[in-house]
Amino acid sequence: MRQALLLMAWWAACASVQADALDSLGIFLKNTRSGRADFVQTVTLPAKSGQAPRTKPSTGSFAFMRPQYFRLDYQKPFAQSIVADGKTLWIYDAELKQATSRAQGQALGATPVAVIAMASDVSALQKDFQLQSLPDLDGLQWVQATPVSKDASMQVMRLGLRVQGPLVQLARLEMADAMGQRSVLVFDRIETNPSGLGPSGFQFSPPAGAEVLRP
């Protein structure tokens, strides 16, 4: 009887953790209509034979307005911008002076952080991902998102949510792709629903002399 009661308590605790994490994700998606933050990204490349895995750090800023505006600006080590202006997804490489333009609806799925930033609720995410709660770790609640499509280049994504009373923030995003590459974004100086952030902040015009590609 004692073992049965312990087993029931363990299952109840697991269910509670799952409800907390998914509920927190729902609160984040519902209540955070816009946001901006700084980020540090670390990309770990698969190890080559006889060598240790290689890492590539970068820094930048991130902003979004649901449901259609998004931008990710890399500052170091190379300047690059990914901007969704509501109709077009722009990718601009400052070093190459090259801008790529694609229809936003067709290209945005290749940018997982944009999918999270622009989803309206959990059910919208579940159209593209299987969602699963994970145990709390490092002071964050975690949700794992696995693409529904077997053709997706990304294999799995984990969202680390910081819960402070009624406020839920996306503090960390981890992704792994089919090639064995792992990417971790850690967000800092997070602003939730900041004043002064509007559609004009998500406009992009290729600089003079930049090559524009429209695949």
C-alpha cells in the first residue's frame, strides 16, 4: 500500500510539473504581446574526428510584436539582421552587403525563435510542434517542442521560461538540428510590452549599393 501511495504521489507531482510548464507557456504567449531583449548565442558545431566540438559565440538584440513583426540583429562578431516586416522576411549580411528577400509566410518557419515570438497561443504552436513539459532546471520552467513535420531541419527545441509571479518571460532557447549543430540563446535585459515599440521599428530597406536576392 505504501509503495502504491508513493507511486500515485510521484505521478501527481509529474502531472503538476507538466501543467505548470505548459500553463506558463500559455501565459507568456497570451500576455506578452511585444518584447525586446539582448541575447548571447552560442552555436556548437559537431566534433570532427579527433577534435573537440567547436563553439561560435555571438551577441545581438531581439524584438517582436505579435502576430507579424520580428527582428533579430546580430552585432558581434559579424553584423547581420533578420527582419520580418509583416509581408517580407529580410536577411541582411553587412559584411557581404547582401540582402535576401522572401515572402514572410513561406520563410518564417525556418527561424524557430520567430515562430515562438509570433505565435498567438499554445494551440497555434501545436500546429507545428509537439509540446512536452520537462522538469524545472536552473530556476526555469522548460517546454520541449518537437516539429510535427519530418522534413524540418530542426530536430528539437527547448524553451526556458522564467516565472516571477504573474510575469512569464522567455529566458533561454535551445535548438538542435539534424546535422548535429546545437544553438543556445540566452536573453538578458528583457522588456515585456515595452512602450515606444511599434511597427516602424521593424521596417528594413537595403542600404545603397547592397545586392538584393529574391530566390
